[in-house]
Amino acid sequence: MAGIREKQIATLRQMLNLNQPISKSTVNEPTWKILIYDRFGQDIISPLISVQELRDLGVTLHVQLHSDRDPIPDVPAVYFCMPSEENLGRIGQDLQNGLYDTYHLNFISPISRQRLEDLAAAALHANCVTSVHKVFDQYLNFISLEDDMFILKHQNSDAISYYSINKGEMKDTDMDAIMDNIVDSLFCVFATLGAVPIIRSPRGNAAEMVAEKLDKKLRENLRDTRNSLFIMEAGQASHYSFQRPLLIVLDRNVDMATPLHHTWTYQALAHDVLDLSLNRVVVEENAGRSPSGGTKVKTRACNLDATDKFWIGHKGSPFPTVVEAIQVELEEYKSSEEEVKKLKASMGIDNDSDAAIMMSDNTAKLTSAVNTLPQLLEKKRLIDLHTTIATAILNHIKARKLDTFFEVEEKVMGKVALDKGIMEIITDNDSSTPEDKMRLFIIYYICSLNMSEVCI
């Protein structure tokens, strides 16, 4: 079975090809178009398809749905957004203003019958029914970050979170809405995979609610044999099948210590101490002195995706191992650079006899150097990028003594005796931030069988 990331990319590419299968002619001569998305659509696309890949697919412009946009006639527009009332209102406004030649509407989650009728009424009112070429439910309400990892929570959205589910003032209607959002996203995952899962969950918590609602939604879809997403059509080689993955739904309360734990691997540290979101990390760099005498700080955005071989190979490695790997890569790069410099020097030959003897050998070496130059430049870029990230992480480790907290928490979670008392560590004024100390204390509280009144 292909990975979830691969299948989501394939669905997005077909959507951007006006929901037509991609062929060689499509790649050579794409249809030029505009992509219009909301924040949900942007979060889904950005970790998967680069700006250059959008250009290759014929997308000349990509803009936010609720931004101010000028009319661009004679150009098809591909919409990719949630079927919310606010979004449908803006689409109706675009139809009324006649911004584009044709409209290809793709909804991240299925649009309800009532809202579909409202959309049809807006098209009738704008007298542009023929301009709306296609309306698709894409079932893409999740974000694939890796081949085997996806998330349901979009940026700047607290609708799906541990806090939202467990806050004291939570109402039953609000809880049902959150569960429905989670179920909708999980259903989209399996619709994209084309597989009906075997669902398992513990009883008596939110996980059971999600499991029951998802099971009901899957069964309702399977009953409708004409429109089911999981049944192969007669005479057609559909990519959907009955491969049965196992879906285990657990409540976060099963293990509260792990998300609080100070970690020691490259990816986890980048997520913990830096601004890492949607495979993109923002790092602060010193940019010299400002006119006022202070230190200027600039930010650098670094993409950490499947094309970054160093990231793929070392994201799960302990941080000291990553630092050593960066040094090894740097030494290899310097060695390759020295070989190119020596070759350049050897080409400056003074007499013709030496030139005749060495020409064939130098030509082969020069050809090899030219062929490896793009790889050499890419290696240099990755070394610089990961040196910047590792330096920023190391600064946090030193300033907050994260290595000490990691070691102490490992002992606490492993039921190993501590060298110093927990209160002695927490009351040390020279170590870390109040948040780091609080995380350690909560882990100790969760993992300790006996908590004395002195500690509390």
C-alpha cells in the first residue's frame, strides 16, 4: 500500500490538473490556472507541493480566498477550501463579480446538501451557472508531514486540542462538534488510502466516542454501493481496495508524561525549542550590530522535507550524533572542494608537451567535476542549513540546561533513583526556565507512586 503522503500528493496534483488524470502531455503543456485556497487548504498543500512544482502544474498565481483580488478573465480558477458558510459567501461574491473565466470548486471536506443548494442559488443569481465547471469533494482534511505521519490540527486552530476536549466549561454540543471534526478528518485519511480500517479503542473516554462515530460513518458509506469510496466499480481498475489497516484510537491521558518530557533527538528538539510547523522551522540569527548599538536579529526559514537527505537520515538521532554527522559532511565537502581547486590549478599548464600528455586525464576529471557540481552545491546548502539549526538548538540547550533535565526525567520515568532531590533541582536558580522546571515537576508527580506533602 502506498504511503498516505504519496496518495495525498497524487490527489492534489490531479486536482490542480482540473481533476483530470495527469499524462505526459499534461506535464509538457499544462493548462495555466489560478489557485485560490483558504488557510486550511494552504496548510495542506504547503508541506507537499513546492512553488516550483505548482508552476510545473500550470499554477501561475496562488492567493488566499479572503484576500483582495483583481479580475483575471480568460483564466480558469481552482478553489481549494473548506465548505464553510464564510467561504461559500466569498465564492458567491467572486461569481457575482465575474473574476475568472471558469470555476473548479474543490472542497477539503464534503459539502452538505443545504450548502450545495446555497452555492447553486448564488451561481444562478450571478447568472454564471455555465462558468462553474466542476464541484468536487476531495476528502483531504488532514496534513501529511511524512510518509507515515499526518496531523489533524491546522495552524492557529485550537478547535482540535487536548485542552479543548478537557477544559472545565466544555459543553456537550461543543464536545460533539470536536468529535465530528476528528471523525471527519480520519474518514478523509482512509478515503484517501482507499482502505477500511479495523478500529480498536479503550472504553469510557473520548477515544471511544471517536471510534464509534468513525465506525458509523464508514458503515453508512459502505451501504451506498453506488457512491461508496471503498468499493471497486465494475469493469474499472479502481485504486480503492479492502486492505485493512489497524486504527488504534487512544486518549492522551494514557500517557501524559511523554509530551512533557524534554527530548534529546534532533527532530523533537527542533519542535520543542524552535518554531517548527508544517516541516518548516524559523531560526533566529545574529545579523551584526544595529545603528543603536544593539545586536540585530534576523530570522531564517528552513524547509525540512523529504528532499532533505540529511534530515531524513538524522531527524531521529540523538543531538550529539547529529553534530558529529554535520562535521563529517563538512569535512567531505571540504575534501571535494579541494579536489576541484587542484584540478583548476592543474589546468594552468605552461608548455604544449605537458598539455598533450595530461589533456585526456584532465578532461575526464573536469567532466566529472562539472557533473558533480550540482550535488556539491546542494550538499553545501544543506550543511549551512543544518549548521544554523543545530547552533540555534545548542544555544537553547546551554541556556536552559536541557541536557540535565533530559537525564533527570529519563531517570524519573524509568523509576531510577536520583542523585539529588527533586526539590533541590527545581529550586536551583541557575538552571533553566520556570516552564522547564514545571514540566519536570509534573513528570515527577505523574510517575511517582508516593508524593510527600513537602514536595507538593
